[in-house]
Amino acid sequence: MHYRLKHMKQSSIKIDVTLDKNKIPQQIRWTADEADPLLPKEAKAMMLSFWDGTDKSALRIDLWTKEMMVDEMGDFFYQTLVTMADAYQRSTNQKEPAEDLKKFAADFYRKSREMLEQTSMAKKP
């Protein structure tokens, strides 16, 4: 086993979060070995999930900065749900549940946009 580990490639992703005095994220930056590690990328939001096989539970970190707008959050969630559906289908070869998740994502996105429009119309004089 040690022989295989010595010959495996390792890759790292580093995430730095700057917090304000109230521990609210002000800035999220990340770098990855596979990208340019000297040029950190900025993000307004992030979701990171790990599966704990021992406890059979998902461990998550969800963060967003004050600059993350509601419409952007809707886009972020929609795109995340679609990519989750794609990953689920690739990992399980179960097309129908993946398609159901994509349908849910589209419905979620539509409702999110409708609510944004209603909110902006309510604010107009």
C-alpha cells in the first residue's frame, strides 16, 4: 500500500476567508495546484461538502460575502444543483433521478426569478 501512495499524485486546494469583526465573510479567495497557485481567485460564495462514510453524513461549509446579491445566489444555487445532478448521474449511472434533480433546479430558478421580480416591483414608486 505504501508503494502505491508514493507514486500517486497529490493536489491541494487552499481556501482563505477574511472575516469582519462580527465573523462575517468579507473576502473568499482560493488557489489550487492545478490552476495558477500564485494567482488566487476571488469568490463571493462557496459550498464545500464532504461525505463522512463512518457517520454516513454530509459535512458542509457554506459561506457568502456581503457582496453576494440575491440574483447571484439564485444563479449559484441553480448551477450547483445542475452540476450535482450531472455528478450524480456520472457516479451512479442513474439517469432518471438526475433528470428529476435538473427539473427541480429549473423550477427553483424560475420561482427564484419570479420572487425577485415581485420584490423589485414592490419597491418601485
